[in-house]
Amino acid sequence: MKKIVTAIVLLIALFQSTTIQAQDLLKKTDLSTLNVDNLSANDIAKLKSQLQANNMTIEQAEPIALSKGMAAAEFAKLKQRVQSGNNNAPVNTTKEKESFRKQDPIVNPKIKDSVNSLIFGSELFDNPSLNFEPNLKLATPVNYTLGPSDELQVSLYGVQEFNASIPVSAEGKISIQYVGDILVSGMTIEAATQKIKSAMSRVYSTLASGQSQLSVTLGSIRTIKVTIIGGKQPGNYSVSSLATVYNALHLAGGPGKNGSYRNIELIRNNKVVAKIDLYKFLVNGDQSANVGLKDNDVIRIPAYSQRVTMEGELKRPGIFELKTGETFADVLAFASGFNESAYTASVSIVQKTGKEFKVQDVSEKEFKTYQPKSGDVIKVTKILNRFENRIKIQGAVFRPDFYSFTEGMKVSDVIARAEGLKEDAYSKRGTIIRLKSDLTNEIVNFDLAKALQRDPKEDILLKREDIITIYSILDFREEFKVTIDGEVKKPAEYNYFDNLTLNDLIVQAGGLTGSASKRVEVARMITSEEIDTTNPNKAELFAIEISPESNEQAKNFQLKPFDIVSIRKMAVYEKPEMVTVSGAVPYAGKYALVSKKSKVYDIIQRAGGLTDIANIEGVKIKRPIKASQIEDIQNVNVNLGKKDSIQSKLEKKFKEEVKFAVIPLDWKAIVKNQNNRANVTLFPGDEIEVAIFNEGVKVAGNVLLTSEIPYKDGRSFGYYLDAVGGVDAKGWRRKAYIIYPNGKAAVTNSFLFFRSSPQVKPGSQIIVPEKPEVRKMSTGEWVGIGSVISSLALLIITAFK
């Protein structure tokens, strides 16, 4: 009962129009006129806090509100606003988390500055992905100075509660309900918090006793005006009150073309309050000069006083600004020092005098004392592409490489440093390629064996850049080969070694194949100091017998360089080969050719003969076209000229379109006489095709209707063409032809005025080709022909006069 009474009091106090005073909310009992849209965020926050304090949810308060006349739609709005952001969980009365601060976005598009790109630091301000905007998510700085347009989030939590977002007025005051106006302008957050706490303690007694706590944070941040002089984009800028000097400089694009990066002034109330040297940040990352801005601050960028240019072998070449008293060593630090290829003993400086240029060399010992002048161009060159103390040894030593040279070094010393000679070293001679003073080369020879014995004449004193070569006896040997071919798994050319035998070579070649015979031939070159005209032989031939089963020969034959070994194939060694039978036979499939002269009739009989549905006039062989046949066509010269495409079209047709040749068979003649020529001998890969009897005749090509017409005995060729509507406009009826079921073709024949058409049989196919295109003669061509005829006629008449 106590909870219900408390809820009624809460609803009466809170569900009132926001225009009435707080003390009237407790007296209001009629909720029928309540508009939830008019309730402020503070009203909703109070309702949530008081519901939590009484251990009630908004659902439990619904029947009470409705009984006081509140509309169901309005209560639904109220419920949504109470539950938004907390997922129906009870309202937490502890300190709420600080919300993100709001700040109007400040944007100034950046354009890549290609003109001043060499000036050190310019890339800091024209990079659109880089900025110095303040982080609004960080805690409020304790030294932040409040001013008009700031907004404070004041939150009291504990026994007593209060939440409000209060703006700072133009007079610099905030107004807190029941507390009154408090002047905070010009105060830091820390000072303002103490002042607000003191004022609120007079109204909220638990604040002074510590039973309640106060939190004052910065909500919306005000915008201030700063003026930038001397930047790439000078002018007045509106920035966040949390902004710093670097943020404002970035908005203005940094210093202008002649602006200084090292003497930037921050002017406040007509006084210079800070001088900013951007090099401290660029070189050392020091942001001590990145001070906060205040309203009406002026950032003045004066013109530079001294600039020098650094070129050449530096880690960061460019244009650098100097202060009075800075030396070359300071400029070198700005450029991040020399790179790995730089000549560091001295640098060359091009200076401008009053009349002309001059060059000055600054040595390494002067780097810390020499003070460059404005306009100097300092050039750092590369080191020379040569070595001051290098020698090289190569060849038959264990560690051929470059080594450091010292005065007095001899051949034996560098050989010892290379860990001695290899076993194959040629001890009679070594050579030195030496660089002479005029940069030409000379060769110096020495006896290697005597040099190792410290013979003064042979153990030669070395010089810088000498190249010592120790030869190997293997360098003087010819690389011998032997060849094995024929019935081995890896026929090829192999290296020859001393004492190499035939058996060794066969093993290297992977052994013999299953088709290898016992006969082996070895061809050996003939060598002689004199020419023997009586001997016509170019090679000596050896016939050897081996045992193919064990890869071993009866006699271990010794091979010599450049021998050619031929392993012969067995006289009879052929794997069974297949042909295919398809169509109207009982046992279609693949059949092995058991005889070299297997005939069509034999294979069809093995397949069970022809079935009842077979077309005896539809037996044919499809024989695959071999690559060798295509090569033969390519090698034939049809003498059509280089520009004629018939030859290439013919080759392309055989390569890409025609996969096999068709051999038509006369099955009746084969059955009647098996010795008939129609009973052809089969080749491996052939396919015997037996057509199924078909009573139709197919008509295709350039006809009005491609169709299959039922066969009628005695009907002519023209009957079937007429049955499909005749030929179309492009059809060439005189050249129509027929393809019979066995693959044989026939054409229409003409003799004088008589034309005979081929006989039509069941299962045939009639094809009407397209007429060739004939170019019509133009009017001018006809006129030309007429003129020629007229001239000829006049010539004839004149001749017979």
C-alpha cells in the first residue's frame, strides 16, 4: 500500500506540464491533459530516479497513471522515453558516465602543396589525413576556462539527486533550479565546481555532509575566434575552445611561402605570450609549445630570416630554416644525417655573394663551427665506387672471396687466408690480374708450388685490387659424354667417367624396357694421327649380347668417351590393339585385333552379326585421321599463291573440324563374298558403325523447312525436295547431293539438257548447298564492255573495206 501511495505522489508530481512550477506538481491530480512531448530530459531523469528509489518499475506505475486520466498513448510515449538507453533495467542511481561532448565540426580542405614540398615541415600541414583537433572524449582539463556558450553537466547523486545540462549565459552565469544564478565565466572547471558545490549545499543539505556527491563536467563546448597572419590561408577562424596553436596552424595550411617555421608568435591582448618553434616538434616530437588558444588570440607567422638547401646523399634532403648561431651540424640533424652512401669527409657549399656564386668546402672537423648563410646550397656527394684495401682470390681454394689487403701481403698469405688449396689445384701455375696506375690491366704469372714454399721470386708481393686465380686440373679436361638410345627407360646423353661399363650406363638410364632384345650395338669413334684412305669406316661397331631379364651383359664391356649405345627392340613385340563396334549389333564394344589382317566381316561376326533392326546399307568405318596425315597435307604445295587461303583453310579443317575419315561398306557384297574388296582390313582405332534402319529421309540445308520425310519406294529425288517446300532463295538445287546411311555420297548429274538425280534410299540425307555469291556488274562496267565491242566491230568493218 505504501508503494502505491508513493507512486501516486510521484505521478502527480511529475506528469504535469513543464510550464508550471515544481511546487504545483504535487498538487496536480488530473493527468488527462499531460503531454509527454513537453517533458524535459530533467523531468524524465527525476522520474527514473524516484522510481528506482521506491523499487518500482514503469510497468507497475501504469495502472495508477491510467486511473488518474492519463491517455494510454501518452503513457506509451512516457514508457518509451523512460526505457530508452537502459534496456528496461532499473535506473542506476550511481554516478552516470560522462557523455561525449558536442562540438560543431570545423573543416578546412587541404590541397597538396607541390611548390613548397621541399620545405622541411610543409608536409605537416597539407596532409588531409593529419590534424590536431582536440579529443572531445578525454576528461575535462582542470585548467579549462569557462565562458559564454559553454554548457555544464551538473549531476548530484547519492541520497539526494539532481541532473541538468546548464548553459553559460552571455553574462557568464549559470542558473540552477532552487539555487539561483552562479557566475562562472573566467573560472576553471575546478574553481567553478567548488563554487557550484558551495551554492548547492545551501539547498541540498546532504551535499555538505558528504551523503551526496557533485559532478560538474563540460558538455557542449563553445567556439572561439582566432586570427592567423602569414599562413597559406590567412584569416579569421572559428575553432573549439579546446583547440591549440597547432590545430589553428593546420586549419590555415601552415606557414606561407616565405613564412617562418621557427619564430611563430602567439599574441594575446596585444602581447606576445608564446613563441613557437615547429622544429622542436618535427625533430624531437616536443609539444611543449602547443599551447591552448583563447578567444581573439592572434597567431602571427613572420617571414623567415635564414634558409639553406640540403641536397644529395641525406636521409631527408630539403630546405631548412636556421636561427642565428646554428651550425651545419644542426642542419645535418634536421636532415636526419647522412645516408649510407654519403661521402662524409667534407661537403660542398654553393654560396651567393653580392655579385656571383662561389663554392666553399667544409671539412668534417668544421661541421660544428661552420654557420651556413641564407641561400646556401649544401651538396653531399656519394663515396667512390672503389675499394681502398681489397684483393680477390678465386679458383681451386676452399674459400674464394674478397679479402682485406695490407702492405707486404704475398700470394702465400692470401692462400692461407682462403684456407688453402683444394685437392684438384694445378700447382704449376697461377695468375694475377693487376690494375696498373693508368687503370689498364696486366697479367702476372707465378709458380704456385714454389710460392707456397716461400720462394722470393714466385711468392709475389700483392697490390690493392689484385685478382689471384688458382686453376684446377679439372679445368683442362674435356667433358666427355656417352649416349644410350633405344629400349631403355631414360635414353639420353650421360657424362663419361673412367672405368664406365655398359652395365653402369644401362643402370643410369633406368634399366631396360620390356621390349628390349638381347642385341646391343656400340658405335665408337675412330682416332688416328694419320688419315687411312683404305679404311672407309667412320666408326667402329661392336655387337654385344645381354640378358634383358637382369639388365646385365654376358661380358662387362668397357665404354670409352663419345660411345653410342643402341639397345634394339625385339623382332616381335606388339601390344594388342583395339577397334570399336557400335550400333545395331548384339555385342557392341571394343574388340582386339588378333590378326594383322583382321577384316570387317570377322569383327562383326565376333560382335554377333547384324540385328533385325540393322540397316544393311548403313555399315561404315570411321577411321581417325593421324597427325602424320595432317603433316603430309601441310607439306603438299598446291601452287595457289601466297595470298590464297585455300591451303590454310584445308589445313585448319583437318586440324580442328575433321576428326576421322568415313569408309562406306557394301555389306551385301561382303556377306556374299568375303574376299570382296569391300571387306577391308581394319586398323587400330577404327570404329565400325552399323546404322539402325530408318524409314525416313532427312532434307536439310538451304530449304524452306528442314524436315524428315517418310520414305516411299520409287519416289524421285525432286519429290523429297518438294515435300519440304523446295529450296529457299539461296539454295543451289542443281548442286544438291545425298548422303547414304553407309556414308557414301552422290550428286545430281547433268549431260546436255538432261539431268539425272541420285536414287533415294531409306535413312538417307539430302543436302541443298548455298549458291556462291556472284558480284553483279555495275553500269560503268557494262558501258565499258559495250565500248570495247563497238571498237572491235568498227575495226573489223574497216579491215574488210
